[in-house]
Amino acid sequence: MKIAFYPCAAAVLFTLSATAQVHAEEKTLVIGTNNWAENIAVANLWKLVLDDKGYDIELSDVGKSALYAGMASNDIDLSLEIWLPNTDKEYLAPYKDTLEVHDAWYDKTALGLVVPSYVDIDSIPELVERADEFEYQGSPTILGIDSGSAIAALSDEAVEAYELPISQMNSSEPAMMSALDSAYQNEQPILVTLWSPHWAFANYDLKYLEDPENIYGDGDTIYWFSREGFSEDDPWLTAVLDAWHMSDDSLSELMAEIESQGDPVTGAQTWLDENRDQVDEWLAAGE
């Protein structure tokens, strides 16, 4: 909706008032998502916020490679999560001159191999001698997520670098978490790939295995990113998302609420209702 200009003073006042109230033209935006818990959480949160601001938001769940290719071809407008400088660098590399990486919203991540704290092993090299303790369906196993994920590739690299007599079994995050929950309830050893932020660390007592070869890196910063030209097409939303920042506590609360509710929309809405002041601060950046 474009605001017309009228020469009379009353019309000018009306125009200025309308401009102050309207944050965005009605438009359809496609947000690319993946199946990570924090990505589901923030994508559904922003869909609720932006739907209320007159946007028509489509959440498109795609694999990592398809996400970057889709954004480069303008089929996807933006995505709320890119981990840099390490985890997602290979996905970004072919498109680094076209995609726009914007401001950070989460400061320090971690990822690696994780066991319950009751397991008396503290480092990845110890798995060489103790791999048999982590049998799953008859063989020593790292339970991971989808094979196209960055953490899956890093875990394969870790197996090779440490010469581990163990293999990675790739499946979905929900399947991995179900297996972790079952083992945890029975205090059985289990070895999984996990990352922070994740609601699992609020629900279970877990620990990362030390990684002396630094295969998994020193942690990343999470940014949002978009197709080329997005910041010019939508400066209001660009300013709002650049102002967005979540602490470990606030993000954990959002993810835990979704996990508790069993539904990302309901959980995100509950968190939004309880944290309106925080969201309003982000939105104010677009004024």
C-alpha cells in the first residue's frame, strides 16, 4: 500500500501518521528453514510476529544445499540461521558474492559428540578403546541427524581423524532424541551428535567429549542471511532482524516451551505472549 501525497496540511499530517504506523507493505516472503530445534523455534516465532505486521510468511523446510541454492535463485527470501565462521562456511562458499549475511542474533555456539554425564568418558580419543560400550543395533554407533547436515560431515571427519572403530548412523533429529531419551531413562551409554543451543541441555545432564584435534571448531556466531538485494527491497524488516538478539536463556526458554507444548506454533505463541517487551524492542528498530 503506497501512501499518496496531498498538498493540504491535514493530508500531510495523515500521511506522516500512517507512515509511522505501517511497518511493512503487505507482501509474501519465503523463509527457508531446516529441522534443527532452534531453527524451528525462531522461524515459527518470526512467522507469528510478521504475520501480525501484514506479511504472508511461508516457511519452506529444505536441506542445507537446497536452502543456499534456493536463496541464490531468489526462490527463498531469507533464512534465520547461518553458523560462521566454521560450520556453514562450505555451504556459503559458492554463493558468498551473492547472498547477504546480516547481523548476528546469537553469540556463541558449540557442537560435537555428546554423552550423558553418567558415562565415565571425557574425550573423543577414549572412544578408540571403548567404542564397544556404545553399541546400537549391534555395532558401535554415533547417532546423528540427517546426512546432509554440517555436523554429520564433521562427525565423519572425526571418525577418520581419530581412527575410531565406530560408524555414524544418520537419521532425523527427533529419532536421535528419542534414542537419547530411552538410553538416558535407563542410564545406558549412548553417543550422539548435538549442538548448542539445544533444548536437550535443559532437559538432560549431558557433556561434550573433549576434541583435542579441534575437528568441531571453537564455536560459531549465528547470523541471519538473505538473497541478494533483500536489504534494499525491505529495509524495515532488515533493520528489525538486525536488532534481534537472543541470550542463551531466552532461546532455551523458547525451545523448551515448544518442546513442552509439543507444537512449534503454540509454543512460540506462548513465549511471544510472555516476552512482548523484548519483541517490541526489536520491532522498534524499524521505526
